[in-house]
Amino acid sequence: EPYPIGTVPPGGLTLTAGADVQGRRIEVEVVAWGPGMESWSVDYRVLMGDVFQSAVWCELAELLGESFPVAGGGLMKIGRLAIDAGFATQMVYQFARRYNARQVMAVKGVSRASLAVGSPSPVDVTAGGRKLKASAKVWPVGVDLLKGQLYGWLRQPRPDLDAGEAFPPGYCHFPEYGAEWFKQLTAEQLVT
């Protein structure tokens, strides 16, 4: 859709971000959410750098503090960032410890989960093996469940707005990203 990348479109009420950690980069998508789980991809960034060094984490912290312009006026900040702890796990936990769990959550994908997001578990222990109450936490995320839901949302036909049809619950809007971005989004297949 022809809305500007980096701007929260009309209808977006809150911003979240998801980050995937790779060996030489962190890929981040910022998404605006509206009623009925309608979503708008607002921005997508690739933060280049060795994830075992601090520079790329400083860039992620800057993104987390950034304000995004809202169509029609105003600014909006990212309300919560979920960051995958499947790679560079200790670096992810170290980053998450710097923030309130309501702002940054370390997540770990779990297959065959019955919940989209489970209860968090502490990751820090004492020398005696007890879990620390003030520990960083990791949330299990039901990746199979969520991927199935996302792919269902992506298959929804665009409503006829001229005929007064509304966007259905879960409808996903995207700005004019390049073809490679959409190939990555739809690259997975369910194999049973």
C-alpha cells in the first residue's frame, strides 16, 4: 500500500517491534496495531554488526527510544519489543535486563505450543542453582500456532472499500517494501 515507511498510518493505536538476531545483524520490524488485530508494518531495519559486540545493541536501543510520526499528527514510541533469544542468547538476555519486562521481552520459539505466548521463566540462577527473583526472563512463544495464524491473515482478500466493506480482523497492511522482503515473509511452508 502507498503509505510512507516509518509513519504510523491512520488506525494504528500502538507500536510493537520484533527482532531476530543473526550472526552479523539484527533484523527488526516495527508494527502498528489497531482494533481486531489489524496491523500495519511501519518500518523494517537491518542493524548490521557483530552481535557479540556492543555497537549493534546500542543501535537497537536507539531504535527502541525513537519516536515515529503518526499520520494526522503526533508521535508514537514502540511500546514493547520482543527479541528472539535463539541465537546469541546471553547477549539477548543482557540487553533485556536493561529494560522493564513490559518494554523488552526475550522470547524463545516453542513448537506445538497451545498458547501464543506462555508464562515467562527466569534465566538467572544463584551458585546454589536457585532462580533469582530479579532475573531476566524468557517467554515461550508458540511459533507453529502464530505462523499458522499469520499465514491465515496473509491469505485474506482485500475488501472492496468502495462497496463499504471493512478490513477483516487480522488484516495485514504493508508499505511498498521490495520483493525480497515479501519473499522472506512467505518463505516457510508447513510440512507434516
